[in-house]
Amino acid sequence: MKFNKHLLGLTVAVGAWAAVTGMAAASQDVEWNMPTPYPDKTFHTVNIATFAKDVEAATGGKLKIKIHSAGSLFKHKEIKNAVRGGQAPIGEFFLGLLANDNPAYGIDTQPFLATNYDDAGKLWAAQKPIVTKLLDKQGLMPLFSVPWPPQGLYTKKEIGSVDDLKGLKFRTYNPTLEKFVKLAGAAPTQVQVPDIPTAFSTGRVEAMITSPSTGANSKAWDFLTHYTDIQAWVPKNIVVVNKKAFAKLGKSQQDALLAAAAKAETRGWKMSREETAAKVKILKDNGVKIMKPSPALMAGLKKIGAKMMDDWKKAAGADGEQILSAYGN
């Protein structure tokens, strides 16, 4: 009986010690390094800076997020695995970069499936449960996702049909766009955002499909002449957190992080909408010719898109069916 009392006392003592040390750990100040791929002036990075300030304010400085922009801590392609491996607890990357891991990640880059913000929002709602499941298997959790403006075609000449793209050295940024470029008869070259001006000026690339944001921020008027508003797709960036790092936070810190993430997603979608008109105007004001695509060009591009969608459905399997069913396609 004495032994049982002693054991009970020991159990209570251990429990009390665990509770105290757990509270102490939760109350400790934490600083997270956050790699992001885009420069400080890019609206995605601006939004993330506000997100970090919101987190710090809500936690009374107990959780701080230090942003390392423009691929300064990890290159774009390395960010997801850096967060997965614990080298960074949180990070941002272009979701479509993971399309080779699973086609479900890249459905928002499928040409002409969702080409406006309303449809892009519906597609994200359909895609998010699958993305969350896939990331969970890698020890990651999505915090929020924000779209780029609809993607347009940048060239050094007027493009009247798909035939005009043949043979052009074409900048790509993910597997889906690379396939699209090949089907158009152009030559794909992987170039990350910070390297765009150099790639054009040295002749590595002659054309690209990207957002008005990237075009204006890269000062596209210095190296090309035409922007054709094809509104090909509305791709997204995603911010993810390492699940183990998240679990180490105190409950109040976790709640603050999730609340700030929800605000960042809402704010980011609004910023993206505003960004579209503002950056197209900047392109125009600096001499880039803003072109409406010809019927022949759109017909040719949508034909490529239909071919890619058929291939995507076969590759995506049950996950793809679930997404398209939820999206209503």
C-alpha cells in the first residue's frame, strides 16, 4: 500500500513537472525562418510580410517569422523539401511545381480550365482537400494559398496563331507549362522569376506566359514589345508549415498562426484582383502593346488545352476525378 502511495505521488509529481515544462516551452519566444521565392515588391511577398506582422502582434512577439525573399535562403525548387526536412519550419512556393509528384497539385495550371477569379476560387475549394491529404503524407500542412493574376503571353512580336510560336525559345516555370510549350512547337527553358530580365537580354528566351505582376515587376518593356491577354490559367502560390514545427507551438501560438493565415488568404485574393488591372496599366504606360488574342490564336491554344486536360485526367486518377467532380466539370 505504501508502494502504491509512493507510485501515485511520483506520477503526480511527473505530471506536474510535464505540465510546467510544457507551459514553459509554449511561452518561449520562437523565431521561424521563412524562405520565399519572389522579390520584396511582389504582392505575394508583401502579403506574407503582413501575415508575419499579424502573427507577431497576435502572439505578443512569442512567434516571429523572418522572411527570406527572392530565393535568398533556398532556391524556389528547394523550398518545399527544405520545409519537409525541417531546415525551415515554413515556406512559400508555386503549387504547380509539384505537378510531377502528383498531377492534382497542378490542376490550376491546366490551360483554360479556370481562367477568372471566381472559377479559380471554386477550383481551389475543390482542390484543397486533395492537396491537404497529399501534403500531410509528407509531414506538411497548408496554411493559405493566393493566386497570381490570369496568365498572359509576352513576346517580341505580334502573335496571330499558334504557328507563330513555333521555334521560339520559351520561358517555363513548371512541368505543365513545359508540356504546353512543347505542344505549341516552341522550345522550353526553365527560368525563375529573378532571372527573367537576364534570360531575355542574353537570348536564352524570347517569349513567356506569366502574370501581369511578373511582367511589370521584371520591367518587361526593356526586352519585349507585346502582351497578349490570353487569360490561360490562374495559378497559385501556397504557404506550408512543417507539422512537427507547428506541433511544438503553444495552443495560443497555433491559433494565432491559423487566424493570420486565414486573413492572409482573403487579403491575398483581393490583392491579386487589384494587381491585375494595375500591372497591365504599368505595362501599357511603358510602351508594351496590350493585345486582344485573335480567334485563330485562342482556337489553337484551347485545342492544346483540351489535349492536356485529357492527359491530366488519365494521370490524376481518382484524385483528379474527385477534384473535377467537386469543381463541377
